[in-house]
Amino acid sequence: MSPLCEHCGENMKKMNQQVSVMRKEIKNLRQTLDGAVRAHRKHLMSIQAAVSKADFSGHNKKDCTSSLSAPDALEQGNIQTVPIGYISSCFSVKNGTPRQPTICGPSRAQLQIQQSVFNNPEHALVGLEQYSHVWIIFLFHKNGHQSYKAKVKPPRLNGQRVGVYSTRSPHRPNSLGLTLAKLDKIQGDTLHLSDIDMIAGTPVLDIKPYIPEYDSLNTRTGLESNPDLQTVSEEKEANISSFHLEDKTPGDEDEDEILHLRGKSEAGVCLTPPQTQFFLPKEAVSLLKEVESYANEADLTPPDCEERDKVSDCGKTEPAAEIVDRPSYGSDSSTTIADWIREPPVSSLDVRFTPQAQKQLEAFLPAHSPGKTTEPSECDRPRFKFLRSPEEAGAAIRAVLSADPRSVYRRTRCRDRLFFFSLDTVDVTCWFGQGFAEVLEIRPVGPPGPEDPCQ
């Protein structure tokens, strides 16, 4: 083929320029379309909020539903939740906050009951000091967008998808959270908590005491296996101390004997309540004694096939049920959990501090104690707000980093980036290596810097 002429070369150059311009225009159109979609979604959300407050006739929904009684509203699911208070926590942002309350034991928070809920908020807490732990029902208010999916990718699964209801993901249809916190003390209308996984400003909807007899399956198993505890309610309801035979005559009283049955037989079965007396004739007494002696001599274990040939069905056994290899709790293995909870693909990390970071951490002063004055030499040193010592802060930092708080995206695509998070009044800078995390710098909390897309 002959080489291209100069005119054709100019035409090709112009065509390339036009294609480049068209690509830029298409990119701008896509960005404009994405912005329009987002604006449309916000507009729809505002319309839905307006419709939920007012009906089509323009009247206030509260006025229209005034005739609807409270029980009817509850039956229809028309409820309005009001936060009873907001968490003041040592975790100010989502980044670095433990995903479960047991990860970071030294973590602390405060919850003050709002006076708008109760005229005397401290009255609602009377008696709660008798419990060591409480359930906290709260809202995931930092989800960003309210979209949710049926399948999620928990960080502990390192990208694998499972159903949202088999996880504790914050991205749920109603954005409700549940955590078990340790109740340190109660001062007036304020609860002092520890072992928490909530950030500052979290709206709290309800508080319930933790009762092991009701909430712990291990305790339930212990109660079910103890026959003494099972028969307490039955004994109270029955309230039968003795019984008399109808055909007994007054002349037989001298010949009667008092039989005290034991509360438990050797087989462990509760027969009668303690101090229960049965008035029986001699014939019944002798018969019961024979039955008791026979029961004591008889072998209560299943008969052996080799020694007792009369039992023909002894060699027949039921087929073994399918055994599912899952972690379990309790003596009867009645509780099972997913395998990845006990053996996650993401292992715990070894945490270490550089000498500089350790020295910076030791410069912090513990939180203020009531009635203690600050010495002039301590005015220039940073101070914790919740944590009680640099050692406790170091333990909290190790607990957070050992559980690998990074997201799956950052763990896979931003491995070489520094990781930042805040704990109480401390800003922590660290990096992750193969199987370890190293704290590089610790400084007092300052103004937020530029947003990291990987965080």
C-alpha cells in the first residue's frame, strides 16, 4: 500500500481530537447523570418524609390519627422512637471503633438520660445499680446512606458474602444496634459504662438489665439439669403436706406408721418436697418398702446384650444422626454458632509500639478524679477524658489493633497506607505488616485533616 498523503494525516489528527473531545463530553455527561440521580433520591426521600407527616388532604397526620388509640397504633406497627439519651464515648469516629464490645475492655462511655423523656430521669435508674451489665439498644446513626443489601461482606470473612441477618452488620433495614455493656456506676441521671463499641453521639433507644438466668444459655442449661430448682415452683403450687386414706378408722391410728420419704432417690429423681409426711396402713408401708429395696438392688443402667439374652432388641440401634461440626456451648451442646466466628479467615495481630510512641503515650495524664485539683506542673501535659492511666490506654490501643479494624477494601487495596484512628483524647498513627501492627506516633487530638478515601 502507498503511504498516507499529508491530507489524510491531517484528517486522522482531527478525528483523534474529536474522539478525545467526545470522550470528555461523555465523562461529563455521566457525572451529571450521577449527580441528577443523587438529587432525585434526596428529593424522593424529602417527599416520603413529607407524606409520612401529612396525608393527601393536607391535614396534619397527627390530627387525622388522633382517633387511633395507642394499642391500635402498636398493633399496626405505627410507632415513633425517641432517644432517651446520647452516648458520650472515648471513640469519636467510626474508624478504629471496636466492632464488638468485648474487644476493648478499657473502652469507656457515659449515658445521660434526657429530661425530655422523664421529668426526673434519676428515678428511672433506681434499682439498676444492682446489676453489673446492661443491654443498650441504639441506632447506627453514622451509616451515611440508608441503603442496605440482603448479603454483606463482614470484615472477619475478608470479603466473603453472607446474609445480613447472619451477621451484626450496621447496614440493616432499621439500623438498630444491640450491645452488652458493663455498668461501672450510676451518678444521678448518668450511667458510666465500659466494654462498649459505640461512638460519641450515638442515639440510645432503651436500656435493659442483663440477667444471666434469662439471657445466658449456659445458665439456662444449669437450671434445667438441676431437678431441685425445677420443682420449686411445683412445690409452691401444690402445697401438699400429707394425705389420709378415706377408709381409715380412728381405731387404726395406733397401728399407723409415719413414712418419711426422701426428697431424692439414688437415681436423682425428686420424689416429694422435704418434710412431707404420708400416713399409710401397715400393708401399704410394707409394700412400699419392698418396692424401695427392689429399686435399690436393681441395676438402673441399660441391660447388657451379652449377659441378658432375653432382650432381643438390644442389638438394634437407631442410625446415628448427622453430626454437624459447629462450635457449641453448654453441657448439652444446645447452642451453635457459625464456624467463621471461632475460626475467622482474618487472624489476630501482634501489636507493638515504637519507643517514641511509648514515650508520647506516657506523657498523658489520667482522667480527672472528682475533688482532685490539678497541679501547676500538669497544666501543659495532655490529659485523658475517659481513660484512667497510660497503661489502660495502651491496653485499649492493643485491643483495637489486634482485632484488625481495617475494612476489607483498605486491607486489600491500601496495604501500604498509614492507618489513623482516635481513642479518647489521643490520635494514633500506625501501619500494618504481615501479622502485626506497629504504633508509630501518639499525639493529642487535633483538628481533622484531609479525608483519606481508604479510611
